[in-house]
Amino acid sequence: MREIKKVLIISKMTEMEFDEFKYGAAVDEFHKLKKINVRRLEENHEYHYNCLDKIVHAFKEHDVSPGIIKKQNLGRSDFKERWDLIVPTGGDGTFMDAARYVQDETLFFGIKSSPRSIGGHYYANFANAEEQIRKVMRGDYSIEKRARIEGVVRNDITVTDLALNDLYIGDRYVVGYSRLKVELNGETHDASGNGIVFSTYHGRTGWYDNIPVPETDPQLNAAVKQCLGRHGILEEVKLVSTRCDFTSEEADCVKYKLLMRDTKKGDSLPDFGILRPGETCTIESHVLSNGCVSFDGNKTARPRHRMYDMYDASTVTIRVSDKPLHVVKV
């Protein structure tokens, strides 16, 4: 059991705060123009800060006075101090954006305070926060090591970042066309289409699970269509391959899927594949404009975003990070 004395709470930027950050004095005009339900924004804002007050009070009951930093103000310097417990408070975006700064075995305990977030990364929420904090403080928890993707981006400068969910390489607007050269397992492939998504096991329910991959085995296609035809189902059917799905035994691996392959190109990269610990994949961009690599679905509109340019001939090297995130499970 680790002694927990120094706690850092990372507070989300509410939708109301984001709009005020982006539009400043024109925020009321923006809300009016877009017919936004301001009352709902105010309710969500209040919900979050009520949760934050509850969390702070619960830690103080155990003689711990946590530090609080807003996500939009978070930076590497805030992690020079040794923390015993990091507590992202918000939705999945807050969880992932805070996780990028944790480079060691510091415990990570998220509390969901966003009523609109799915909260797939969280084991605690507004309703049970106080009881879950009591469990953590008395050591009644386990530690779940979640694999992360390390990406080293090389364009004009070199940037190394971590993704907890996924990493996308392709056109900044996705609808654009991407030409990529992929070095994987000692072989070089071309890939043309809308890009590639790499995913962790815990991030698979985001982009990865929702990218359809057509089964490319013509014999299997023919057999299934014949079977469907016998049952009077005559519509054109595309099969989704189960071979690209994660299993629990692959939780320490990273998998990729192609988005909308250009089938006319005849490129050699398989529709999906896997990176195991110790393996690397290097992708060279031949996107003529708007090429990018995005960590955890980041876009440039977000404060301290993690979308980096991938100019023509820029590269990103991808591997399973040797620094998993140590998530507290209660």
C-alpha cells in the first residue's frame, strides 16, 4: 500500500469555460447566433464544480489538502513535483490530456464530473466520489497498468507524445486523401485512403471499434453470400472481420486499422495489424497538404492540443510505450 499525502486534482474545462476562452466578449453573441441552450451549459458547469467541491472535502477528511490545476493551464512544469496521486476530474478528454504528462508510476485516479461524457476511463463519478476516495485512502484498490502508444513525430522539429486511446495519421480533415509509406515488421508498404488509426486495448471502443473492415477473403465472401441467398436475403453484404478485434490477451499491444482504403491503388498494407511490445512502425507522410498526426483525437481548437503537422516526407515512429499508466481501480 502506498501512502498518499500529495494529491493533484486536474479540473476539466467546462463547455461554458471553453466558449468564453474561445470567443471572449463575443460569447453571448455566439450563443445567440447558434441558438445554444445556455441554461444547460450553466447546469453542467455547476454540476462539475459541485463535484469538485465534494472531492476536495473528501480528501481533507483524510488530512490531505489537494492542489488544483485547470486542464487548460496544465503543463510539464506541474509534474516536476512528486505527486502520490493524480485525480483528473471531468470527462474522458480530461483523463487523456492529463495522462500524457505522467511519465512514471504515479497513481492515476479519475472521477467523472461531466454529465455528457461517456467516461469510459473512469471507475468513480459524482455520485460515488466520496466513498471511492475513502477506499483509495485506506488502500482498498488495485492497480491497472494501461498500455499507451508512444509516437515520435519528426518534421521541422522532433516531438514525442503519448496516447492512451488512439493515434491517427492522415489528412487533418479526415475526408481528404492520404498517401503514406509504412515500415512494419521489416517490410515497406504503401497505403492510400483516408488514413490509419492505431489503438490501445482500452481505447478500442472509440475510433477503432467503429471503423468497418471488409473481409478480403473472396472464398469466405462467396460462401456467406450463398448462405444468405438460400435464406432469401439478397441485399449486398459486406463482412466485418473479427480478426482485427482485440482479445484480453492482447491488452499490452497496439492495433491499427485503415480508414477507407483506395482499392484502385492495390497497396500492400493489410487492412489491419498489430504492434507488440518491442516492435515499431514508422510512417512517412506523402500528404501534399494538411497532413497530421493526432494523439487521442486532439484538434487544434483545443488548448495545448496534440495534433502535429505531417508535411510531405515527415515521419512518425510508433511503438507500445514502456511507460504504462498506473490506474487506480476501486
